[in-house]
Amino acid sequence: MPVDWKIRAFFNLGMKAVSESAFRLPQFFQQETDMANLRMGYIGKSFSMGILGIVGTLVACGGGGITSTEASVATPPSPYILFASSFLGKAGASGNPWVISGEGGDVYSFESAGFAYNWGLQNDAARIERQAVGNQYAHSAAITSADYFGFSFKAPANGTVNASQSGTLVISMGNGAASNVNSHNTFVIDIQGGTQDSSTYAWSNQCSVDQVLDNSTNNTYGLKTYRIALSGLTCSAGTLAALKADIKQISVKVVGGKEPTKDSSTANNSTLMQVSYIGFAL
């Protein structure tokens, strides 16, 4: 075969390969574009389940740039929130907090000198049986408004929750020793948020309510679910609106000064505070 013919044949073969590649190139880019669109659709679907969803429509132009982007409106938070439940001992704990919620929030116990601890749900078997965390205290001398005991429940994952769309606190709690004639049956609930002072431990937002327990309709362990309107809370710091948007802790406690006759007692006043779950609803 003449050399010039071989060169011409090789050249034609090369041109054919280039032509076929040129034909496949748009198909390749179209496939890549389709895959990108699928990925964006998956991401958009995933984000729609979160609090903030961003749906972007990216259209490739000749230079490979973006011709338009569109952000969706933020999804409002749900009014239904499970704040704390399913309490178990905190693995590896060597001090307070000894307990953690199923939502990952620490649970702190606290008391003043006027109250003495005498019993409690100190192992997981007891907590699971009653589906609650609980401590029992008593006092051998009269107590004042400076005396207290209770629990502080941190928000899920020790973070914050936005209950701005909620109108009701839902809490299951009770006194497992209510049969004692001087047992305390007024539980003070503090909802706290914003920032906490590192010296005084006071919160920039705090609203509270006194809940008198109904011991006539509780269960065998003394637990009952209460639905408390958030609009009925009294704020000692900040505003209710600011608090609802940034709730970091809920405390439940017995405080002296709420039941004068029982406050002055020196016997038969053991009080077993139990809290089963805390949440928010419409």
C-alpha cells in the first residue's frame, strides 16, 4: 500500500473517532447534568425535613455558570416537641449530672441545706419501672422560701428548642409520697433560656408557674399528666416570646413558702418528686 494512502486512511480513521467523540460529548454533559439535577432533588428533599430548606434550581449556561437561584421560605418550627423523657443513668458519670434523658439532655438534681435526701430512683431498673426520674426529701425543721429541692432538665442534646409555635407545656409528674400528711404538693416549674450568668446562674429569660398536684387522679406511682398554658406563666426575667424561641432548661422544684402549714412541720413531710416526661404542644 502506498505511504500516502496509509497516511490518508489513518487520518480518516482519526477524524471518525473525533467525530464520534464530538457526538458523544453532549450526551456526556447531559448525563452529568441529569445526575446533578437528581442530586439537587435529593438534597432539596432532605433539607425540606429540616427547619430550614433550600431548594436551588441551577441551570448551566454556555460558560458553565449559574443563571438563577431560588431560596424557599423557612419552615416554621413544629409546636409539638418532646423535651425530655426516658431517663437513664449517665454512662461514666462521676458526679452531677448522674442522669441523662433519652433526648440527650443532662438532668441535674439540687437541694438546699433545709432539705435532707432520704430515698430515690437511683438505678435504671427503678427509673424504667416508673418511667421517671425521682428523689425524695424531708425536713426536720421548719423551712423558708430559701429552701428547695428539685431537678433541672436540659434541652435535647444540651442545646436549645424553639417552642415559638407552642401554646402548652405538657408534663407528667407527681409526688410518690403524697400519703404523708405534711408532704409538699406544690411543684414550681421554671422554664429558662437565653444566656445564663456564670456567677449567679440566673437566666436572661425565665418564666414560672406553680402547679398544685392532683393526687386524686394520678396513677399508682403518683404520676399524672398536666397541660399548662404557657400564657399563664409569670416571667421574672425577659419575655415569654423571647423565652419560647430559645428554651434551654426546665426546672421542677419544691420551694418553701408555698404551703405554710407543711413548711412549719418537722415530721411526716417526706416528698418524692417524680418527673416522667416534658414536652410542648399547641
